[in-house]
Amino acid sequence: MGKAFRSFFLVSTAAVGLAGCTLGPDFLRPDAPNVTAYTAQPLPPETVSADTIAGDAQRFRQDTDVPGQWWTLFGSPVLNDLVGQALTANPDTVAAQAALRQAHENYLAQSGALFPQVNGGASTGRQQSTTTGQVFDLFNASVSVSYLVDAFGGVQRSIEATGALEENSRFQLEATYLALTSNVITAALQAASLSAQIAAIQDIITAQSQELDLLNQQFELGAVARGDVLQQQSQLAATQASLPPVQKQLEQVRNTLVILTGRFPAQGQVPYIELTDLKLPQDLPLSLPSKLIEQRPDIRASEALLHTASADIGVATANLFPQFTVTGSLSDNATQIGAFFDGSNTGWSLVAGLTAPIFRGGTLRAEQRAAYDAFDRAAAQYRGTVLNAFANVANVLAAMQLDAENLKTQLYAEQTAEQSLEITQERFQAGAIAYLALLDAQRTYQQARIALVIAQANRFVDTVALFQALGGGWWNRQDVPEFKDPTGLARYP
């Protein structure tokens, strides 16, 4: 019995060491695009500045790394707390984390195909001899082993493809973190902008109400016509009517912020953040174009799918060749429990098998061609993702420069509109001009003040967009689990 055991397990274990070739292409990461800049025109040393909120000049620091917690550069503890809540409680992050765990377990399950599959069995029964008529108990125990010799690397390629899918899930998780962080900050900035717009409208309503009181006094003295009073009342009503829609937007944005942090709106509102509470980062990192493909989670996720498609070619190619299997079994029968393993009724078998495709109606060749087509598709999608990423960065850089210039212009427009309104009010009160001139000055100032608030918020939003476009610094993060690459092929900045 001992010799049988040794022979059986010796041959079965030796099968594990059989190694063959691995068919299909070995995956190579695509080279970085041969470009040295994001924009056709050189970037200026810094953006223009304006003496107002978010009016600081911003400078682009070439080949500077993106910090992992870049949102802290805005200098708002409240904003930092909102981001922290969202990263831990938002359902999207929980789902993405579960998807990554699932992908990892699928990888481990697929890796099990490299090892012999061992199964055990046992049975007990009561039988009657056909010759003697004697009734007896029969106990049976067996162990079976099967092993698929990966002679052409089909199993290895399948494991490689599953590992690449896990890598894709990891970067999908990073993309979820980045999108969530950006959405939280953008929503908070939008709420701050709407709050500032509401404050501006309320100030304008107060000023217009005071102007209406003055007109009523002048009308009673016969200094102005009834039509002037009615026009002011109409202007005041129009300004008052513009307030509820902005207030509605603010409530909707604040509810969105609550949802992003994983809570229900009825469970409590988020604290208010004002534009004056935020600091505009002045020194901004700008990664080299060659590093962007390593830093953007969407590019890395697309690269992982390209890797999967490459490995699938190897699987489809290996299926064209024979498969070798080694199977063995060891069994023992006894009429009494104590008689097990005495060697009297022990049997064993060891079989090597081969299965070769002879005629499959062109199925295997078609599957191989389809695998190549899938790789071509994944390669085109990867290139599209890279192109969109570079366009994203270029658009953000252009927006940052133009919005800085727009803020400076809007500040000048708001200041001149305010001065014009003051002069117009004085001249109207002195009876030097008609009421329509005052009405036009009020409208111009109202529009200029709202436009200034929007321009201020855009400077913050552009900065968020830049950090997002550059990948968000996930490689410098300490608040998320480190990615362990199961394939050993991933390289990180």
C-alpha cells in the first residue's frame, strides 16, 4: 500500500513540473506619445491677476508631481472633511471596492488551474453476496487527481487575462475616487458661487427698494411721473423674481453634496462654504506629457483591457493545439472500518491522455481571428482614450488662462458699472437725466456683479479640473489600499 501511494503521488506531482511554450503575443505597454507639450502655443509664465477673490496669478510648474490630497491646497477644513466623508461612505466607492475584490478573487480562482485538482470520495453500503447469500457491509474510500498539462500556455494566458481584468478594476476604482473627489469639490464651489449670487441679488434688491422709496417720495412731490415709479416697481419685481431660481439651484446642489457624502437629505445638511473661505492655489503642478499615460486612471484602465485582449489571443491560439491531461486514482474497499489501508483491496490507476481538435467546423480559427479583432478594437479604444486625455488637459490649460483674463475684465466691468450707477443716481436725483438712464444703469450693474461672482468661481473650478485632468495624484495617496499587481507586469510612476 505504501509503495502504491508513493508511486501515485510521485507521478502526479511530477506532472506539475511539465512546462511548455506559451503561445500568443507577450504584452508590451504602449509607448508614450511622441509629444512634448499639451498645447500648440507655449504656456505663459503665469496667468493674469486681478485684485479680487480668486484673482491671484497662477504659475505652471513643469514636471512637478501632483500631491495625493490635492484638495487640501484650497485651504478649507470643511472642504477636506466633505471629501473624506465621500471617500468612505459614497455608494459608488463601495461598489468599486467590491468590484475590485471580486476581480481579485476571480484571479485567484483562475490561478488554481495551474495545480492538480484533487478530489476525495467515500461511500458505505450493505450488500448480499450472489453466491453465498451472505449479507455484509461494504466501505469504499477513494482519492482522484487530475492535472491539465499547460503545454501551450493556454492556462497561463487565461490567468494573465484575469489578472489584467483585476488591474482594470483597480484603476476603475481610482477613477471613481478621482471623479467623486472632483464632483464633491465642484459641487461645493457651485454652492459657494450660488450663495454669493444670492447675496448679490439681495443687495441689489435692497438698493432697488430704496430707490423705489425715493421715487415714491418724488412722485408725491410731483417731481417724477407715475410711469417712472411703475418702471422701478417692475425692475424690482424682476430682480426679486430672479432670486428663487438661484435659491432652488442652491438647495439642489446642497442636496447633491449630502448624497455624495453617503447620506440622505433629511439626515442633515452640509455646512456652508463661501468663496471667501477658499484659497486659490498659485503654484500648480504640470506633469510631463510622457507621464500622463501613467497617471490617468482612465488610460491605465484602458491599457489593462488591451492587456486582457492580448492574453485572450494566446488562449485562442492554444486552443488550436492538443491538450494533455494526467489523471490518477487510488481506492480501497473493506467490509470493516478497521480493515482499511491493510493493502488487501487497494487499487490505483494512472492515465495520461491527449485530446486534439481534428474538425470543429472552423470554430477555433474563427475564435482566434475574433481575438485578434478584439485586440485591434481595444488598441483603437486605448488610443482614443489617450487622445481625449491630452485634449482634456489642453482644454483645461486654455480655460485657466482665458478665465483669468475674463475675471480681470469682469472686475473692471463691475467696478465701472458700480461707478456709473452712482453717478447716474446723483444726476437723476438732481433732475439732470430721465429715469430710463437710471434703469439701464441698474440693470448693467446687476448683470456685472453676478458675472463677477461666476468668474470668481470659474477660477476655482478650473483648478479642480486641472488636478483631475492630470490624474489626481493617486500614486501619492496614503488613504486608500496600495494596489498589488497580480501579473507583475504593471509599472507605476
